[in-house]
Amino acid sequence: MVKIQQLPSGQLVITIPKRLAEYEGLQKGVELEFRKHDKGFLLERKRGAKQ
């Protein structure tokens, strides 16, 4: 389960589980985009962003 956390600045943050990040090859600095979906959101790598 992923929880939304709020930083002291008011910014909302989600944490991607380590196993999922490793499986997908995600590293610090990778840019992701949220896309609205009928049942929630999809999370995709930003096009043209380095991996």
C-alpha cells in the first residue's frame, strides 16, 4: 500500500515501494507523469526524460 504524506512545506509526497522501483528500474531523479484514469491514476515515465 502507498500512503500520501505531507511535508512541513505543505507539499504532498508518495513513496514508491522499493521492490517496485527496483523492478521498473526507477532511480532518484527519474521524471514521472500522472495521468487521470477512470479508476484513479496511471503513473508513467515522462516522454523524452532520461531513464
